[in-house]
Amino acid sequence: MALKILKREGLVRTQPRKRIHLAHKAIFRKRLQQSPLVRWLAYGRKYQDMPTAAEIFVAIGQRLAPHGIRFSLEMCSASRLKAIHHEGQRPHEMLVLPSLSRPLQELFVDFGKSALIIGQPFSGVCLPFIHSDVIGAIRHAICMLARRGFPRISLVITEKSS
């Protein structure tokens, strides 16, 4: 199956019962540059506990891969986000921007549809966004735990300090 996909993509040539020829490195580079890429730009202390978030990022990458979409995660400082903005938009690339301050959200407004905010954009920031349904996620987690036989479930909520 994998060999058929590689042949269809022009990355290998086969001679039945003899050999497989790999495409030239330049063809691989060109294909990588043209294939869609989702870049998750993690910013802030929220991502210091990466082992917990790693499962989520692996799952995202696995779900995108069959569609020919690459996924990358990059830990960013404010200066790195500014450098990424300075590099400009790239074709076939979407930036996912969680937990950004107002000035950093405003920085990417000119990226239009190639940038996606996770959470609520600040007033006046016109970028596409996804806002998670925390209540729905909590309800789902409680139902899953109850089905697994947990007789008692405690929910601890902490207020985020600004």
C-alpha cells in the first residue's frame, strides 16, 4: 500500500522483481514545500507540561497524516513569533495560535485565513478562531469515568490569574 502511494506521488520508480529507485532529493524537498503544513505555535507557560499535551499533538498529527498534511509543534517566545510574522505567510501553511496576548494576536491579523486562534480573539482582532466547549468536555469526561465504574468523581476548578 505504502509503495503504491509513493509511486503515485512520483517519489519512487519500481522495476518489478528487480529494484526500487528513489526520486532525487530535490523532488523530495519540492514535495515537502508544497504539501500542506499545520504549525502549532505554542506560547507561554501553559505548555511547560508537555508530556500531558504530547498525546494531543501526536493524535492531531496522526489524524492529519493520511490526508497528506504535515503537523509541527514549535515552542515560541514573543521574539520568535515576531520573527515568524516577519518571514511572512507561506503557501500551503496554516498557523495555529493558542493563548496569545492581544499584541501578538494583532501581529498576525494580516495573515487572514492562514492563521487560526485557539480560544477567543480580542476585540478588534479579525482572525478565524475556535473556542473550545469546556463544559461539554467535562460532561464527556464524567460520563466516561462513570461508565468505567468510578463511584465518586471530584471536580477541582482553579481560577486562571491574569
